[in-house]
Amino acid sequence: MSMPETAEAGDIGREMHRLIGELYPICRSITGDGVRQTLGIVQRHIPLTVHEVPSGTPVFDWTVPPEWNIRDAYVKNSRGERVIDFQALNLHVVNYSRPVRATMSLDELRPHLFSEPAHPDWVPYRTTYYQDSWGFCLSDRQLTSLPDDRYEVFIDSTVADGSLTYGECVVQGSGDGDILVSCHVCHPSLANDNLSGIAAAIQLVRRLLERQPRHTFRFIFIPGTIGSITWLALNEDKLATIRHGLVAVNLGDSGPMHYKKSRQGAAEIDQVVEYVLAGQGRPYTLLEFEPYGYDERQFCSPGINLPVGCLMRTPHGRFPEYHTSADNLDLVQPAFLEQSLETFWTVFQVLESNRRYVNLLPKCEPQLGKRGLYDAIGGRSDAKQRQMAMLWVLNFSDGDHSVLDIARRSGLDAAVISDAAVTLLEHDLLAVCDDGGLTSTVRRGGSPA
């Protein structure tokens, strides 16, 4: 991991951290009541439609698995003491373990015990989703100190027909085109790799609901891998409208922002995120697409090929706490949660304003003074910059250059370019040219800002 950043926490960051604290104790998996309980808490904050997809449903080459639920689990020594206790930490049980009730020696138990020798005091997170197996996780220090004894092993779980549960929140826009935002809801007590994305998504929805965005924003709260595969299989009719997408994960640690590009590599979302990160004045890293990681690999599979990237702080596997008990409430910090949230919001702002225009008086420079445009900006402290922005917009509004293109070419901020374009549009000097169509009017305030 790179050297940690520093940041100041605000009210929003603290609110996000409190929500993560509420969600943290819940034992989640790719199916089951833990997911439902989590989505029920999300529903208290934003409107959310919850979907149940029955076990056995074919979804492309996969099948929705049986539902897993767990009530209790432990390993007791011969004195009846719980030496491993699910009630103390849900990571102690290998996720999706089948039910077990047995008494066995340490040698018989040991193949079912998992630890992390590199970090002897941390409990690892392990799963057995698609195998008929069971196990317990514990610290390596505890594992190596277990005495030779007879142990009572008990896992009170069920693996049976049920359903896969996911949530969806749609914020309707005024124009065409969707922005997809995905976060996963399948991990148990892991704060950064799971819950930070949920907390950010909730705040983004709440901001968008206070405005009328141009795009329709589609937020999905899904279990990893099988959730995105299921959503894609059931929503193929919606895919043609998705213009941009982001996977939100690992947003609360102190590492710098990372962006993993979409499979397309130079999609609009890739360009916008790079522009936003470069403009923040903080370290960041761009990663090329690879077919491994989070759900971007499903959204970017060759038969789907949506422009979906992954925006995060430290990527999976690159912070030592990843998939261990150390990914806890101390790892995620309110200041970095809020900083990540603002990065997403700035990306949304640029996407919303990133239109193409056509100059309606392209032969030489239009006379701005007689239209009162100089007077309109004359009292501003940034009047010269605003004037230059109008000239740049007029010169490059040829239907081929977007607001982002002009911003990068001119060195001016995209928000300044967008404001200039809206002003020129209102004075009938521009027409909007989106997806090949022309219109001479645009709703005022076409940005979520």
C-alpha cells in the first residue's frame, strides 16, 4: 500500500461510519437472511426494491444456489468451553458451511481449521459456496496453541432451496441513458471490502433524489459474482440504455484512489474518472482492465461489454487486512469515506454535464457584447476565465467535442466549460448535439451539482 493520506472528517463521513457500524455485526453471504437484514437497513435510508430469485434459476452458465442461513456454531473443548465461537465473530465459521454435529480429536478437526500465519492474531475470511464442506477460521496464534483434546463441533446451519436476494434503487433522469452503480452485500463482518461501498451508495442516492439528474441512475446492491451474473441475466432488456457504470468498493481505507478501467479502456467513464482523479491534487493510480477482481469482470464480459470500471481506494488483496478480521471499524475512517464519496459525486457531475454542442453561428466569432454576455459575467471575480470559456466552447462546439474534450484542451475546469455552454445555449448560440440529435433548448441546471 502507498503512504497513507490525511484528511479531515465531516458530518457525512461520520454518518457513513455509523452506518457501517450498524451493518458490521450481521452475518451476510451470497444468499440468506443476513442479506435481507442488510437490505432492510438500506431501505430505511433510500427507496429500495428488493428482488428474490429462486434457487435453481438458470442464469447464463450458472444456477442460483441453495440459500444458506446460520444460527450458531462453535468448537468446545472437553471442559465444555467454546474455544471457537461464531457468536463472538461471524468470520469464525467458513461461509456456507453445511450443518455439523460431531465429536473428534484435534487431528480429525485440524483439516477443517483455517488461519493466517502471516498475521497470527487475525482471523481470516473463508468461503465454501459451491462445495459441500464445512470449517472454522481462527487466529494462527490460537490454532498453534490448541491442545490435544476431544472437541465438540457444532454448526447450526441450513443449505436448502430458497432464493438469492438483491436490492435495486432507480433515480429517474430527465433524458436518455443510465449510469449503473454496483456494490456488493455478501460479505460478513468486513468493513472496507463490502460495507464502505454500501455506505457511499446510500449517500449518493440521497443526493441525487434532491435533484433532477439528466441520466437515470441505477444502483444495485448485489452479492458478489453470482449477484451480478443474476442481475445481468434477468435484465438483458435494460443493458442497451446503460452508458456508464462503476463498481464501488474499498472506499474507507487510507490508501490513494485507484481506478480500474473498463474492458473498453477508453470509454467515456474511463476518461471522466481519470480527469477527476487528476484534478484532485492527490495521488492516484490507474489500472488497466483484467478479467479478475470484482463484478466489473461480469459487466465487462465479452457478450455484455458494458463500460463499467471499478473505483476504489486500495484494491483487493493489496492491503494486509483484506479478507481478515482486521478489516474492521478501525480500518475504515470517516475522513476517507467522505473523500471517496466526493470523488464519486464529482464523477457524476462531470458525466451529467458532459454533452456535445453545435455552434449555431460558426462563421467567425459571434458578437457577445450585443447579447449582454460580457455584462452578465463582468462583475465576477473570474470574469476573464468565464469569457475564455465561452470562446473555447464556441470554437469547439462542432458536434465532435464534448465538454470534457474542451476542458482538457483549454485547461479550464469542466464545470466552468459546462456553465459557459449553458449560458450560450440560453442565448441561442448553441444547440445540444447528443447521440446525433440536435435541440436548441436544455433544462436549466443540467448537472447534479
